Amino acid sequence: MNHNTPVPPLSPRPLRHLAEVHRRVVTAGRLRAQGVSVAEAHEQCRPGGPWQQLLPGVFLLHPGPPTSEERLHAVLMYAARERGTGVPAQPGAEDPHRPVYAEAMITGLAALTLHGFSSTPPLLSLDRIDVLVPRMRRLRSAGSARIVRTSSLPDAEQVTGLPVAPVPRALADAVTELTDAGAVRRVLTEAVRGGHCEPAAVVRELNNAKLLSRPHVVDAVDSLLAEGRAIAEDRLYRMVREYGLPDPVWNVDLRLPGGPHLGGLDAYWPDQAVAVELDTRAPRQDEDALWSEYARKREHLERLGITVVHITPRKLRDAMEQQATVVRTALMASGDRDPAAYVVVLPR
């Protein structure tokens, strides 16, 4: 036997095939299943070798820099739920073409970039990628993976085949790490202006993350809420115009003659005694008190014979035609009701 015969590279055919399917990122567990021991894998990762170790238990089967896609998969493989083998889960066991990651999802700035934000850095420029896991997981941040824990894991959204945290949660995790007021304002503004989510959902997550005590975050949230209300008002104008509703009087205050102030309304049809109120509450600590105020005003107006249609910005965005139908029905039903009490309508 010739002892100078070169040793063939440690890549049997099944492993090569696996590398192509999974973008050449594999776990130690999957390598073992292919007959490659951990020691042999580390040997392939020696300086100048054909492989490299990206994270504990996660290998890249080529020597060049990892692509952003490979980094994302590596972080998810590192953090994904272990499946009884003592190693992180290798995705796609059921269907090799469809990676499955249990109890792990991309969050923070990387998630926002995946959601299509232009105000966040490109993936390759991020030193660390945030990955969200359940609070009880025994896992540490390592290399490019920053572990973020939560007591309640949201439902992931699939973006380019990867599990990604919903925008409000990803924003909260990003803002946790951002100290620059301008950067915070930019990502929050893009979330609302770009139609990614409603301001109330963002504020709820920021409140849950206890971020509303930071002055630069509160300033950005105030701008966000003002912008969100402006967008919702614009949609309300569009709904009236596009669905042929009669013109209301806009942004008015109602008062009883010589009596108390009854509250402000976004739109009011005096002849039919029908009002529309946009619910743009920000869910902070005083959410219950605010809701009670809304409910009190609504009950008072309805006792006076005024029908109040409550519309959330999200319903206006996602189901405008349905909301127009609700308003039209209320207007048409006004003839069947007792006449409303006389109220004074003032510009707000």
C-alpha cells in the first residue's frame, strides 16, 4: 500500500448533497449522522482547511466568508430547540428543502432588515444577529449570535424561508440596543409610514420591554403616535371619498346647549346623528383608564341618541370597505330611530 496516496477530502456524497441543500451550513449532530466525528470536523477547520466553525456545534463547509444567508441559518441552527440528541436541531429533517427551526427566530435589527426596512443596516454589516428564544432555554450568546429571551414567544413570520419575529417585537428588541435617538426615531417612523404595523402595537411591545422610561424612546414614540393618527385620519377621509359616503363635518367637539362638553369626534353626520371615532390609544400603563374614558363618552352620546362607530387604524388599513359598510348601515338606520337630542357642533 502506498502511504503517500493523498487522503480523499472528508465529504462523502450524501454530505456534499446536504451542503448544497442547506447552504453549506450544518450542525455537529448532522455531521455525526453522516459518519463524521466532532474530532474529524475540527480537523477540517484547521487554518487553511476546507471548513470553518461559525458557532459552537455549527460548521460552514467552505473556507470563504459566510454569506448573510449562511450567517442567519447558522444563528438559527445554534439556537434552535434541541431534539433529544444533545445538539442543536438541524433543520429540514422532514423535508430537506424546507428548513424547520423549533423555538427560535431572528429578531432585532436583522429581522427589520429582513422585513424590508431601509433604515436598518444591511445584514452583512451587522456584527451580531439577535435570535429570540424562550426564557427557560439554557443557551448563551456566542460569536455572531446574541440570545434574546422572552417569556412568551410570538408566532414567527416566514421571510425568505426564515422564521422572523413580527415587526413590533423586532422593533422592541432593536430599540433595546439602540442608544442613538435619531436611529430610534427612524426605525419607529418607518414601521408606521411603511405600513408594517400600527403605532399601538409598537407602543405595547416597547411598554412590555420597559423601554418607555428612556427619554429618547418616549420622544420618538410621541412623534410616532402623532404620525399614526395623521395616517389614520387620511385613511378615514379616503374611505368617505372612495366609498361614496355623504360628507361629514370633520374634527368637531360636541356640547349640550349651555351645558357640558361631550367630547371630540373625528367625523360627524349631524342630520343622521352618527359619529366616527378613531381609536388611536397608545397602550401604556394607563390603558384601562383611557378605555374607560372612551367607553364613558360613547355611552353618554348614545344616551342622547347619537350612534358612535368606533374604528381602529388597523381596521381602516386592512378592511376599509367593511368599515365603510358599517358607517353606511348606521347612516341608513338613523331614520328608524327616535330623533337625537340637539347638540352644538364646534370645530376642534
